[in-house]
Amino acid sequence: APVANIRSQIKRNRQTEVRRRRNRATRSELRTRIQNAVDAAEAGDGTNEATAAMQKLDRAAARRIIHRNTAARRKSRLQKRLNQLA
């Protein structure tokens, strides 16, 4: 890709890259947390992991890393899986 010549655009590109990496890390962590909650529930009691996963989803939605409806859907699906395992 061509490199920008305009100072403000160079800075904007820098900011975008930082945010992209941060958002990717957060999304990755969400997937991991949800999987950990399911694994813990299968092993026995995963209430702590489930609570942590739900909180992380809410936080990501509040920060607009994921859409609030996406967070709600994932929480709903996670809760359904936990209820089936319980």
C-alpha cells in the first residue's frame, strides 16, 4: 500500500494500527474466555469463568470493540450452553 505523505494521515495510520491490534487482542481474549467457561462448566462448576466471560463481553461492548447486540447474542448462547450442562 502507498505510504501517506500528509502528517495527519501518517498519525491517523499509526493510531489505527494501535487500535486494530488492541481490538484483535480483546476479541481473541473473548473467544478464549467463553471457551474456558464452557470447559469449566463441563468439568464441574464454571460460574466464576462464566461471570468473567460475561463481564468481558459487556466491557467490550461498552468500548465498542464489539456491537452490543453481538455481546448480547454471545452472552445468551453461552448461558444456554451452561444451562444445558448444569
